[in-house]
Amino acid sequence: MMSDGNRLPLSELLRPQQLHDLTLSDHAIRRLQQMLDSRLPLNMVFHGPPGSGKTSAAKIFLTGWPGFDLMQINGAMDAGIDTIRDQLSGFARSPFSDSEHVKLCFIDEADHLTKSAQASLRVLIERCSDKCRFIFAANEIGKLEQPLRSRLKAVDFTIRFANKDKAQDRYIGNIAGKLGELGIKFNRERLDRIVSVYFPDLRTIANEIEFEFGLGNSVPATDAA
């Protein structure tokens, strides 16, 4: 069982911590890993349905940067031009002492950004790419203006039918290992059923697993479904 002192929801404890934990294709994971290792990513937008791992992927990049050269903005809370002008512009334009690497800015919920904020970001991306790179996450990429989208490499987190079985099997293996590390007993058949119903919504899967097995609801691993 998880420690009573651990107050984080299971959705946070099971959040992907490395790129291999994501439900992307092997090719996409390899390319992102190369960018992470080099600390020189493309300007990108991660898009796809809620709970598919977009924010988790961006946070994996954030943890690979020293804390003094990164910025995170939530577009649902700071959607306007004032945030871009007063906070992000100075961060992106300012010089960084490590000339071999760039700074990183992550804008979550980017589909909530106003049109004026998006227009300002287009300028920043063009003028500051030698100093700063940008990662956006959006549930609905269509809400981003085309001139902004054209400056970003789109990485689709939507699971295609041809890739679903392989991605799902890999995810089940990863999640079973993490549950074991957390001391949560579970029934594998019931775990497989939860994942098959809700995949690839990783957040919903974690909530269902916590309701079924975690925080006082653990069952012996050998119990019947």
C-alpha cells in the first residue's frame, strides 16, 4: 500500500517520467529523446485528446533543463498579451550564460491563448530561437492560428488504430511495474480491462486504478476478476 503520508493522487504518481512511458510511436519517442539529450528541441506543439500525455512529455523536457533557464505558463490562466509582453518576452530575449544551450518555455493549455497573444508569440519564436525554444500543449490544435502553427512542429498524441495494441501493451507493462513499486496490489486481469476501456486517456486510467485498487481498496494480486 501507499504510505498514508503520500497525499498525491495516483494520476500524479503514475505520470510518465521518461519518454519511453509515453504512448507515442517508437519513432516519435526516439526523435524526442534525441532532442532531449542534445537540449536543442524544435519549437513544437504537442496536441491530442485530454489525458494522452502531452503535459507529461513537456515536463520531461523541463526536468532536463536547469531550473534557472526555463519558464512554464498555463494558457488557461495567463491567456492574454500582457503575460507574453511582461513575462515571456523578457525571458526569451535575455541572454543566457550557457552559450551552448538554449532556454525552454512550455505553454500548457495553449488553445486558450488569445489571438493577440498568439500573434506576439509568432514574433518571439522568429526572433529568439537562437536563445529560447518553445513547447506548446493543446487539446484542440485548430484553435491555434495557422501562422503560429506553421512555426511549430506538430506532434500528435492521438493513438492510431494500427499502433494501439503495441502502445497499449507497452503501457500496461509500465503501469504494472509502477504499481508494484508503489506497493499497490492489483489484479492483472482487472487492470488490463481498465486500460482497454479507457486507453489512451492516461489520467482517467489512473483515476480508475486508484478507485479500484489504491488507498485502502487494494486486493490480492491473485484474486479473481
